[in-house]
Amino acid sequence: AAGAMNGALPEKADARLDPDALALASRVYAREAASKAAAEGQRWVIGAGGIAATELRTFEESLGAPAINGMQAGLVEDMDRLARKLYQEYET
């Protein structure tokens, strides 16, 4: 997204999205990737018995789970804005 903003996308990059839409898509995906990575990490470590129940909160904090969950704020708004941009782009 930063490359699109300053006109420095790699040659093979898909340039169908304008910089704002690319930034929106990047934020939506980054939230999803962080959330899934933390959740799957927790799932596997807890499922394998690698953490005691008494240490669960400390473990979640060490993964940044509270911060990742906090970063989900604005997700639906970004998704709605991206959808509007995509419909504009492909309807014309």
C-alpha cells in the first residue's frame, strides 16, 4: 500500500486498485492474518498441553492477543469502504 501511495509498486504488482483501496485491503487482511496467527498459535499450544491453565492469560498477553483484538476496531467500516470502492471500480 505504501508503494502504491508513492507510485513505487513493483512491476508485477496488480495496479487495479487505487492506493486508498489497496490500503483498505491491506488493513483488512493484516487484521485477519494477525488474528488467525494468534488464535492458531494458542489453539495448538493449549491443545498440546503446552501451557498450564494458570498461565493462560500471561501466554495470551505474550502473543499480543489483547492488542490484536483491540486492532479489530474499525474492521467492518474498512470492509464496507473497500466494498464500495470495489463496486465503483468494477461497475464502470
